[in-house]
Amino acid sequence: MQDWIWLALTGVVLLAVLVGGAIAFSRRMALPPPSEPKALPTGPSTAERFAAALQRTRDALGGSLRAVFGRERADEEAYEGLEEALLRADCGTRATTALLTELRKRVSTQAPAAELRKALRTLVRERLERHPTALATVESGPLVILVVGVNGSGKTTTIGKLAARYRQEGKTVLLGAGDTFRAGAIEQLKVWGERADAPVIAHQEGADPAAVCHDAVQAALARGIDVVICDTAGRLQAQKALMDELGKVRKVIGRIIPGAPHETLLVLDGTMGQNAFSQARVFKDVAGVTGVALTKLDGTAKGGVIIGVSEEFELSVKLVGVGEKVDDLRPFDPAAFAGALFPDAD
Ligand SMILES: Nc1nc2c(ncn2[C@@H]2O[C@H](COP(=O)(O)OP(=O)(O)OP(=O)(O)O)[C@@H](O)[C@H]2O)c(=O)[nH]1
Ligand SMILES: [Mg+2]
């Protein structure tokens, strides 16, 4: 009889240990919990943020444009003034030429120069709308986004903000700490991961970035995550070996999910001006860039880069950074951008 009681007691204890262990294990594996979307702090609308972020660019353009638009006729001198102003705002020669050629067709030299303002606004919007500005989506399985760019352009910050945006939409997000090169990079991404409520897959400093991205995508698949965003170390477009490394990362990701990465975002520092053009040229070729995130628009008078890069490389700007905070990333909106750059009155 006593043996029977001991046997039953041992059975109960064993069962409790097993069930407890299973619960603890499943909690650890179920990352992230299907928690409610994290709301971003509500702030001004995209149009307002664009207008504020483009203040410096507008100021730089302002004086010369006022003089152009104030002329009696859209004559040769008006066009010369316009050309100078667009080049100064870093639109680049190709975009400037294309804009002026089209404007000449739309606005007669006999028309008041004031008509140029509206025509330019419409034209800039139209040209920017030629390329899709929305981020890629996938039917099923994780959407994989690879983020590349030169040192300090704002990659990690943009990843953090983007993760927060997806979380706000109710999507689950996982981050891959593919910058194993710079000291503190992994920690920085983890801080953003915590802020955005997105787990981070990381290896040691110095590890192979392709291996990290591999594990991140695998983990996202296994956990049924909606979006995986992989960080990479900053690299100069002239560093061949480092540029080639991006090719390897892409290949490894593509082997797990054919067609991935679905989006390769080139993060360009908006304050860089002309250098952004050479970055876009090399990264587009080597890393298969599908879109641009232009950061630090709030701190630059060179916002025309958006027009230039989009025109020259047929690359759409998809995201714009307008500050350092978590909600300071906006989907690119050509109408809001053109409206803010060439307002009806200034
Ligand atoms: N004002 C402003 N600052 C920004 C923006 N985006 C990023 N930054 C700042 O730019 C600096 C560099 O950002 P990171 O995200 O660390 O850049 P990174 O490209 O990851 O840098 P590396 O990893 O060193 O190559 C940080 O101080 C950011 O706060 C933006 O849209 N506006
Ligand atoms: Mg970084």
C-alpha cells in the first residue's frame, strides 16, 4: 500500500516538473509574443514633417527661386536662374536638364514666370511617382529587408524606426545584427530592438555577417515572423572586398528564401550632396539596391538629392529620415515633397 502511495507521489512530482519545463521552454521559444502593436507617439502629419524637414533646402532655394518666379516672363533668364537654383540644391545635372526640358514644353516663354512654380511642382511630383515608393511586400513568409550604406549614414537608426513602424502596423519583426565589425554596433541594434519590441539575432563581434543574416532569416521562418531586417556594417563604395561581402550575404539569404532579400535599402545621408550619387551608383550595381532611405533631411539644404538620385539611377526613395527619434521616419510621399519644396507662396 505504502509503495503505491510513493509511486503515485513520484509520478505527480515528475509530471509537474515536465509540464513546468515545457511551459518555460515554450515561453522562451515564442519570441516575440503576438503582443499588441506598439503605438508610435502621434505627431505631425507627413506633409507637415516634410515641410519642416525641408526648411533648409527651401531656404537655400528660396531667394533665387523668388527672383525667378517674380519675373514678368518665363524667359531665358528665368530658366537660367532656375537651373542654377536646382543645381545648388543638389538635384544633379541630369535631373536638372530633364526638368528644364520638360518645363520649356509646358510653360511658354510668354507666360508669366509665376506659372513655372506650379508647373515645376507638378513635374517634380510626376517624375518622382514614376518609380514605386512603397516598400516591397510578400504574400507569405517573412519579408526580408537588407540595409546597406556607408559608415554613419543612419542604417541602424533607420532599422530601429522601421521596425517600430511595422510593429505599429501589428506585424512581428526580427532584427539581424549583421554589423559585426564596428564595436558597439550589436549593442546599438539591441537597444533599438528593445525600443521597437523586436528580438535581435546576434553573434559575436567579428563573426561572419552572412552567418548572422542566415540565422536571422532561419529564425524568422521558424518563428513565423512577418518582417526580418538585417543590419550591415558601414562600408565605402570604393572598398571592393567589403562590397563583395554584401553579395555573399544576399546569396546566403536567397538560398533560404528564394527571391529574398525582397528589399535592399540603401541608406543615404541627405547631407552628403553629390557624394550620394557615387554611393548610389556603386551600391546599386553591387548590392542590388531596390530603394533608398534618405536620412537627415532635417539637417540639410541638399534635399534636391532626392530628385537627382531618383532621376539618375531610376531608384525610388522609399523612406525619409526627418530626425533622430523613433517616429522620425516617413514613407516617401512625392506630392508632399514637391508641395513642401515649391509651396504656392513663401
Ligand atoms: N538628424 C537626423 N539624424 C539622424 C537621422 N538618421 C540617423 N541620424 C543620426 O545619424 C547618426 C548615425 O546613425 P547610425 O544609425 O548609427 O548610422 P549607421 O549607418 O548605422 O552607422 P555605422 O553603423 O557606423 O555605419 C546617429 O547619431 C543618428 O542619430 C535623421 O533622419 N535625422
Ligand atoms: Mg550601424
